[in-house]
Amino acid sequence: MTGSEVSPSFRLVYVPGVMPGKWVRIWNERLPDVPLDLIQVPASTARELLLGGDADAGLVRLPVDRTVLSAIPLYTEQTVVVVPKDHVVTAVDAVTPEDLADEIVLHPLDDVLEWESLPGRPALERPATTADAIELVAAGIGVLVVPLSLARLHHRKDLTHRPLEASPVSGVALAWPEAATTDRVEDFIGIVRGRTVNSTRGRPQQPAQEKKRERTDGAGRRRQQPGASRGAGGRGRGAGTGGTAKNPRRGRPRRGS
């Protein structure tokens, strides 16, 4: 797909925890004739949808495969530990991995954090999803470490969270197929980067002949461009005398007295 091919709509996938509402609102204001289709997908499937042509761009979690996808990092999330409200760690403002040494730390199969070594003690089985792990935390079976947005997404009145220091973090990026940087993708890039509606960065520039405008002097008359009236031999009107069309006598030598 080339930059000149325009889809009738813009298909944007986004992963759980990402809130695209602000950018969608700006898109609808700037491009009301181009519908934006939002598709929430698990973090693990976003890449396949983008490469398969089922989406134009995606708000995904880092890292991404830069050999096939272009990506613009947007922000990095704080990592938190989700615990019951009466848990002992709620007495402190932040938690370290050492504080979880005696805890069962749940590790769902859809975890988006890249661990070298998970803190605490492992559960007998890994929950299938983060939502399942949240249910186990509420049942008092363990605690869960996730990016802050996922803790908020799965908020429950009987649970709370605390920042976890010295832990992996999750970054969010705008990604799209390297070979499909369309005009619509450029439009969305401009929105997430905060460009104004009149910005032309990343879009084809207007041809030079369309940009040319007639220059005028202070009275609104057309200014003669250098060389505009030159004929054969490159001599224009008044050439060699210092004269002009308005005052041909100006610049002539004075007669001797």
C-alpha cells in the first residue's frame, strides 16, 4: 500500500490499559469524513493484525519488532503491585521486590512485563489472563504485579495497589507496518505528537508552481522580478543607462557647464 492509497476508514487497534479517547476525539474533529474504527485486542495479537492488514496502526506495548514495524514510543508506565485492601503492604507508600519475598506472586500468561526473575514465590499454576489473576488476588490467593493502567482497568473496591520499585516497566507506542506508511497514518502520527492542524510535516509538499504568488509593492502594483523583462542578449529596458521604465532620464550624465 502506498501513501496515495486512502482507506475509507482508519482502523486503530489498541491493547488493554491504553486509553485512546483523547486522540480519537481530535481525529473526529479534524477528519470528520474519515471514520476511525477502534478495535481492542490482546497485547499478544496486535502485531499479527497490523502485519496482516487488518489494522492501519496500533497503540501497542513495547517492545515491537522494528524489522517489520515502525514505532513511536509515547510513554512509560509505572509498575504496581495489586493487593487486598487489608494487606500489610498498604501501610507503606511504595514496595520493593524484597517486600514480596514471602508472597505468592501471580504470573498470568498474558503478562506484559519482561521479567528476569519474578519476585516472591510462584503459584502452582499460571492464570490464563490478568483478569483471572485479579480474581485470585481478591480471593486472597496471591498478589499481582502489573502496569498501573491495568490495575486501574481491573479496579475493584476490595483491592488497592502500591508502586513497585526496581521492577520492569511497560512502554506504550504507536506502531504501524513499515511498508504501509499512508497519509492517514501520518495524520494520526501528527495527532499523537501534538502537531497543529496546519502542520505539513510528513505530508507531501505543495508543488512549487502552486506556491508561487505574485509579489506586489506597497501600492499593490506588481513588482518586476529580476530579469523578467530581458529580451535577447539578456538586456532589459534601461539596461546600461541606469534608467527604469518609470523614469528613463534618471541616471543620464549631466552636461558640462
